[in-house]
Amino acid sequence: MELISMKSITRFYGKNENRVNALRSINLSINAGELVAIIGPSGSGKTTLLNILGCLDSPNSGEYIIDKTDTSKLKPRELANIRNKKFGFIVQNFALLDDYTVYENIKIPLDYSNTKIKNKKQKIKEILKKLGIEDKLNKYPTELSGGQCQRVSIARALINNPEIILADEPTGALDREMGQQVIDIFKEINKENKTIIIVTHDANIAAQCDRIITIEDGSIKSNN
Amino acid sequence: MNNLWYSFRELKNGIIFKLIIFIQIVLAIILLYRANELRNYEYSKLNLIQNITKNKTIYTFGSKYDSPEALSKDSMEGNKFSNFSKAVQKRYGLVTATFGEVFMENFQNINEFIDNDDTSPGDRYKAINSLQCNSGFFSTFDIKLSQGNTSEFDKFTKLSSTDTRGKIIPVILGDSYRGIFNLNDIIKTKYEKLKVVAFLQKNQFYLDKGMYEPNSAKSLDTYMIVPSPSDIQNGNLINSLLVSNSQKEDLPSVENYIDMLSKKYDVKFSVNDPSENIDDFTSLMTYNANIKILLVYIVMFFVVIALLAIFTNRINAKRKEFSVHLMHGATYLDIYIRVILENIYLLVLSIIMAFYYIQKTQDQIAFQVLKFDLGAFEQSIVTIFVVIIIVETIPIYNISKNRINYLIKGE
């Protein structure tokens, strides 16, 4: 079932001679439950594509439909709701807030989803247990290893049970072994029919995905 | 609810910055309050002067007597002065008003009201600022009441001092007395009993003997207005003002008329025209008021610059946090509300602190303004609040122009 559909998506920054075309007429379709890798050189437009996929950015033209909803017609609050309910985000540097505990970091998506307070703690404990870091609940990110931080980041991405996980270089800050552990977690999540889209430089990681989309200079060069 | 929680949570972070912002806002409120207070004060004076002089000409009486003794002798003689006064009042307004004192026992904040020149240390009774005047004073100078009326006061001014002996004297109190005394209160003083029949509005001024220079415009806020019996008024003609309600009547015509009446009633008075100084005077008043406005602008300029620098710094330092929230379901509006709320907490604390400080230092700093000017305080708070809203919009607008992933990475 088609979950994501992009038609003729373009995105540019700047004006006139300073204009940079980050994405040029992107057409893309992703089905529910797919594990997709987006690869390409630096500056090719991978992250821009991921941002538009995650409703963090808007295209200059084209049509982007998520689960039959045209995102161009949505107001900021509705887009924020989509980000909160449909997507889980994982980024290279974990994007954990140093002055928030593990619990508080993971709680952020729940705070925007009308979850009752007593259910929040229960959910967070459950997901930390699933990821093997239940004893880190009240620690700060600075007290954790890189691998533990990425697990916290994954826990935060999964806490609202989203349909789609967007991961931008999720293993970029980890060693090979840790990186593989993260990919193994993604594969486990993918078995629960979650759609996972990973932006990566790492060919080894891309090779473990169902489909590899290659972007160069803002255009899709291959999609197989 | 999230915004409330996260803004409250943020209070414990960046204590040094919070302290700087807090001090900054407290100082801004205090400085702005002082500037607004002085500006309001100058404008009240200016407005009053313009009201007094609008469509009327004010003259002062001059004595042509050879000596004070001769004047005194004539004033005692029959009804000469009284008849002369009545005759003058058929054509002109006549206002007798002299500054004096009433000796009172201690009451709350009495020090604000004391005429220091007439109070001896250790006295049980202290000399309170007073102005003794006739009934024409209020209408001529457009002095406004906030409570009560002048009818009892007016009746009293028609009596002679013999008739008033032993009677309770109706008095009108300046605005600073509100809260200390109430309408119809009987006040026992050293020599007489007084009854409060009215209160003046705040910032009512009187021009001392019609002399046009800024210090002669006295705030009546701390004054007690006492009625002058008719014979005292007549004896005090030398301190009276003659008010012509026509701009067209020139000085020679008024002089001729007064000369004619003087001869008729066998008295020796002339009129002097203080209006030649009035243009300089109102220019000076306008200049004083404008200086205070300039002061407000200068204070606001530095407040805006300082707050902008601090908020930009704070908001930039928190952009990663904002981005993470945006990524997980917040909107820019949420972020904006959160930052505003954070600063509203600080603003409330700052208002309390500034209010306390201003109250505490009011009589040490203010020269003539003795009572807290709530209007000026409200103006200052509203201005600071608007400045905070605007100044915070700039860095938040700036971060909203960045791509979120850039913000997260801190690029």
C-alpha cells in the first residue's frame, strides 16, 4: 500500500545567482512497511529530501501526499500533528538535549500527543526495557555512551508508535559494531510493518535495506 | 499546557542570564517610570497653565501706598477695601490665594505634607502646607475635584472672620491625602476644627501669585485648601489676582478702570501685567516636558538594544532545543508562546521588585511628585511588555528562517 507519494517535488534556496537547487523534480513512492536507504554524495539533497518527507520543510513546487493527505494544504499545527503522530526522527548526532534527562528527552513527542501523564512514564519504561537501557531513565545524555545515546534517540522516535521512521545518518557517530546494532534494531522495528527511511553514506548499511534510492545533484539517479 | 510547563521548566536554566534579564527589566521599569512620572507632571503643569491663560488675562494688584503701615491702616478703616473689592468683582474675577500652614498633630506619612519652613523640631503640632483662598479660586484656575463639592467652602468664604469664629472650617484636601482622611472627616488641629468637604484630582497646580516661572507652579497634591473669610480676602488684596475673561481688554483700559475705582473708594491700588513673561514661561514648560519625552526615548533605546542582545543570545543558545521540539510536534507559535511566557514570569517578578523599589524611594528621589503615579507605572509596564514581545519576535523570526536540521546541528 502506497504510504508516501512525491510528484515533481522541487526545493531551492536563495534567489537569482545565489539560488541553489537542492531538489529537482523528485518523483518518489514508498509503500508501508518498506526499509528504504537514500544514498548519495554530500550536498546531493538527501537531507533536504528527508526534511520534506518529515514535514520539517516544504517544497517550492510539487505534490507531497502522506497516507492520502496532501501536505501542501495543511496548516502549521496540522503539519506539526503529522510530525508527531506519523513520524519518528533519528539524526546523526542524536539530537538529545543535554539538560533533559533520558526520561524527559523521550517524553517530548508524548507531550504533543495528548498522552496522559501516568501513561507517559509507563510507555517510556517499556520502550527503554525493549532497547535494553531501562536503568538509564534518570540519567543525562552526557552520562551515556554514544550507543546508549542513539538508543535513547531511537526510543524517542518510537515512543508515539509512528508509521514512518526517518533516520538521517543514524550510524554516522557510531563505530561499526554499534552501527550494526542500530541497523539490527531498525530491522526488528521494520518487521512490525513500520516504514523506515534511512539517509546514509554507508554502502554496507544501504545494502541491508529493501530498496536503495540514489540521489545526485538534487535528482534521483536510481531507485531499486 | 505544554507551553506553560516547558516555559516554567526553563526558569531553572541559565540563572545568570535570567538574573541579567531580571535586573535589566527592573531598571527599565524604574527608569521609564521616573521619566513617565516627570513627563506627566510637566504636562499637567503645562496643561494647567494653558487652561489658566486660555481666553483670559491675569493681572496682579500692586500697592501705591507709601508704606505697609499706610496700607494696613486703610485696610482697617471701615469697609473701604471690601467695597472696592466688590466693585472690582462686578467687572473682573478676583482671586485671593495665599500659601500658609495649618498646625496638625501627627498622621500617617505626615512628613510628605509638612511645610518645613514653619515647623519647629520637637513641636507636637506640625505646619502642614495650606493654601487659603476665596471661592473664585477653583473656577478661575480650573482646579478639578475628584470627590465632594465646594458649596460649603464657598459659603464659608462669604462670612467675616468674626462670623466664622468657633465654626468648623470646611477644607478641600489635595490628592495625596486620599486614604489618610475621608470625606466628612472632622480633623482637630492646634487652633480649629476642620471638615473634609472635597478632594482635589491628582496633579492640580496653582500659580503662586501669578508669577510666571516654573517653580511658581505648585502641585496642590499635598496641600490643604482652606477658605478665606471675606474680610481676610479684602485685607489681602495686595496678594490678589485680577482675572479678565477677555483677551481683548488691554492693560491701559484695565489700569484706567482700577484707577477710577481706587479714587472712588479712596484706596491706592494699581494693576501689573505679568503676561509679558508668559510666552517665555510656556516655552520653558514645553521644553521641560519635551526633555522628559526625550529621556523616555533614550531609556527605551538602551532597553531595546540590551534586551535584543540578551534575547538573541538566549534564543540562539536554545535553538537546538527548539528544533527538537519542532521536530516532534511543536509549531513556531508554541516556541514563541513559550519564550514569551518565560519572560512574563520574569516581568511579573520585575514588576513586583520595581514597584517595591519605587515605593521605597519615592520621597527620596522625587522632587515635587510625592505620591506614587499608578498611571505612569502602568504606562511603563505596558511599554516594557510591548518591547519584550517585539524584541523576542526578531530572534525567533530569525531561527524560523533556518532549516531545522541546520538548527539541530548548530550550524
